[in-house]
Amino acid sequence: MSTETDGAPGHAHPVSGAVPYHQAAGSARVQAVVRAARKTRGFMPDDEGEALLHAALRAGQTVLPGSAPPTFVEIGAWCGKSSLYLGAAAEATGAIVFSIDHHRGSEENQPGWEHHEADLVDPDLGRIDTLAHWRRAISDAALEGSVVGVVGDSPTVAARWAHPLAFCFIDGGHGEEPAWADFRGWAPRVVLGGWLAIHDVFPDPADGGRPPYELFCAALASGEFSEDGACGSLRVLRRTGPPAH
């Protein structure tokens, strides 16, 4: 992932005595989780997953006033691929990931859409259910102490969330309504100096849907975030100004 800056806004600073994030990423334990993530069902390319891991390692190793203990949130987990990348970073830095998903699939995962996978449909309910796959991925990677599943609707959880975030990853529904609900619900909870990552950002409409790109543009246009890295369709931003009220 290309990185715009390693400087820390405000009073943020690296954790004293922490192993540099690039060294932590190369540890045997982190690499074991990366190998598991690569085998886990999902849509994130390997290079984007490792870029997400590196960004989360930076967040976990940075002291951000008001965010202790370091807390990560991911919106949209599917079968757990991104959860493993984030979980590896959390475990290595003492953070916790709250993985929020209703596990019923987004609009694009439903029957008749491009990313539908029929074997994920619960035959009794006739609805997608990825929760068991997610739990198995977390368990097999021995990350249950670092990744907490929250089964529910993202806006409902966001409306009741209080703890500031060191890192937030948005990869939920890509339709206009759910994408903007995720952004409006969670971006304001990223602490000053913290990170916001958005997946499936495609500047060219021919490559993918518009809402994630529009979220990215809105974050930059707000003056609250600055671009801090990119890899494929993953965009990483850092909060450099307080949220508007």
C-alpha cells in the first residue's frame, strides 16, 4: 500500500516500545493468520487484505487520546476474510475488533445478482446466512480473543455506540442507502488521528458501483480526513480534523 504520510496528527504518537508495524506484519503468528485469511471465502484480493492489515497495525500501535483501549470496527464481514486481517493486527497490538454484520448478505449477494452464492442460503429460511462460516474462520484462526462478532444492523448499532474508534473499515452494503448509512453512522466515531478505510472504491464507474467512491470523495471534501494510502480498490484515510456537528 502506498502511504501518504507517517506523521501523526494532533497529539497522537507511537506506543512506547512497540515493534514497528512492518516488523509486526512479518511475525510468524501474523503470517499464519494471513495464510488463513487468503484461504477464507470472500472477495478481498490478497494484496488489499495485507494493505488493510498494515493500516490496522499502524492504528493499533498509535496512542490516540480518547480511544484507549484501542478499538477497531469493521462493517461487513461476509465469511470472515477481512475479519482475519484485522484480527491479526488487533492481536498483535492489543486492540479489539468488533465485526458488525447481519450476515444476511447485501443487495448484490441476493438471488439474481452478480455475487450470489447459492450454497450460503439457509434451506429452511430461504435466506443467506454467513454467520456459521464467519465463526468457523475466527475459531480456526484462534482469534476469538481479539475479534468480537456483533450480529445486527449497522445503523442500529452505530446509533448506540459510544467508544471512539482507532480504526474503522467500511465494506458493507454497496447500494446508495446502506453505504451512506454506514458512513454517516461510523465515520464520526473515528477519533482524531484515527483511520478510516473504505473498500471497493472505483473512480471509473465501469469498474464498480459508485457509492463507496462517493463516500471516499465525501470524506476528503469534508476537510476532516486526508488520504493516507491506497491499494487496488482499498482507500485508507486519516482523521485530521474533528467531525462536524
